Amino acid sequence: MFDAIDVYSTCPQSKDGSPGRYLDEATDVARWSESAGCHGILVYTDNQLVDPWLVAQTIIERTERIRPLVAVQPIAMHPYTVAKLITSLSFLHGRAVDLNMLAGGFKNDLVAMGDTTPHDDRYERTAEYTTIITELLSGRPVTFDGRYYHVSNLSLTPRLPKELMPKILISGSSDAGMAAAERINATAVRYPRHVDDESDVPGSCSVPLGVRVGIVARATTSEAWDEAHHRFPDDRRGQITHQLAMKVSDSQWHRQLSSKGSDAAPQDPYWLGPFENSHTFCPYLVGSYDVVADAVARYVNVGFQTFILDIPPSEAELAHIAVVFREALGS
């Protein structure tokens, strides 16, 4: 539906679901997202969640075209294993997946797995890791001698059709992330600043750009804000959790967003309330369809071509979001 850009929704997390129902809940969201015109759906990974590749396979089996955007943690598996999973899903189902390459994660998860690699070095490691994956998927034997990975004449079968090559995304919130994105030809994704502060994007970036943002839109601004405050109320415990996380995180995006503050003018759609109350990790755009569509159009005009949405609470909510993107793109 959104030919000029790629829009991804986000899959629910297994830690918020029940063992007997989670796959149905995840695939329900995938079907809603497909119906709303989304290009793909992000599938998270961390130590508290079920394996994202198993979720991605189930989504593929229960949908027609949507592409799982699988989060990949380099310390969890060898790059050959990732390439083999991609080409196996292609061979078995004739479907593509995209890759959300991680350089970090929750600090406690990394420490538990014995990984104390500094922030910028993790991006270098992820760039090496992704290079091996993409070269394997290109169909030629790979010899690679890097700082973190070494392979010799490594080949991959079955071959991956060119039209099913994955789109690669990586965090672009830091200089190290942007350098890695350029090295691996990835889309650099970040949590957006207010659109008024994004005018420097075209002149400063040499890679495709994306944003991670939530949307609450309705026919009127008051309806949208009523829904937003109902879904994301002030939560003192959440505010304390957010403040503690900020103290121990080495994430550039966490620090950048935390420094902004959540106050917004009545007609300003940019809102950090859900982030500051630990309801979610991304900023939100809240307002009437035309107000939010104008903000989205401005993000597109300054260079953002990929949008990753927050987890949708319902099919109806995705329908509201679809209205915004149709208005923003004039379709």
C-alpha cells in the first residue's frame, strides 16, 4: 500500500503472552499488519523471549506476503547459521525475511553471556558478522579474515533467489552505528527527534534512513490524546524504572531521548510520555489524522524512508495508522 516507503509493524513479545496462545496472538498481529499494507513485521530477540526465527517461520506459514524483520544478536549464533536460516525459509516457503542487526542489547543479557565488548567495538563486530551473511547469500564462497570472525571458502546451499535478498537494518543513533550502516549498506534506524530538529538529515547521511515511532491518530486531536493517555497513563513505578535504566545504559538513543523531556504543545504531535513511563521504548506521534500525517510527510521529505511502528494493540488501531500514511503519501 505504501509504495514510497517501507512500513513495519512490531510483533508482540512472548513474555507478555501465554504459552498456549502466544503464536496465535503474534500471527493475528502479522495478519492485521499485512491487511493494513505493512511491508513487514519486527520480531524482537533478547534473553527473555522465545526464539525469533521460530516465530518468523510461523508468521510466514500463516500469512501471504509480509516479511518478518528478524532481530539478530551476533553473540547468539554464527553468521553462517543466520544465512542458512534465511535460505532455508526461502527454499521451504518461497518467502523473504529482513534482518534487524543488533550491536547491543540489555546490558544484563550481554554480561550473562560473557560479552563485555565496548559499545563502538560491538558495531564493528556486527558489521563483520553482517558482511559474512550477505556474501554467503550472494551465492559465492566466502573467505573472510576480520577482527572478530574468520571463515575460509565457506559456501551456502540452497541458493537464495536474488529477489528474496533481505533488507538490512541497524541502529543509527551513534557515530559507530552510522559507520556500520555505511559499511554493510544497511538502513540506519533511530528514534526520531522532533521533526523540526531533523532538517540536517539529507546533508549529513550517506545511507538510507529509518525511524522507530508509535502513532495514535483519530478524526480529532482530542480523541487521539484521550486514547493516548488512556493507553499510556502516568506511572510512577515506570518513571523510576526509566531513570534507573538511563543510569546503566550505554545506548546513545536512550540518552538522546531522555534528554528531550515529554512536554508538548497542545497541537504538537511529538510525545515522549510512553517512553518516560517505561510503557515502550519509542516516541509517539499523537493527534488528528491530518496533524500526524503532516508530521509523517515531513519525516519522509527530510529523508526517512523506513518506519517501524510500535506493537499495535488491535486491528482497528492499525486501520487508523493506515489512514495517516495514506494521507501523508497522498495515496
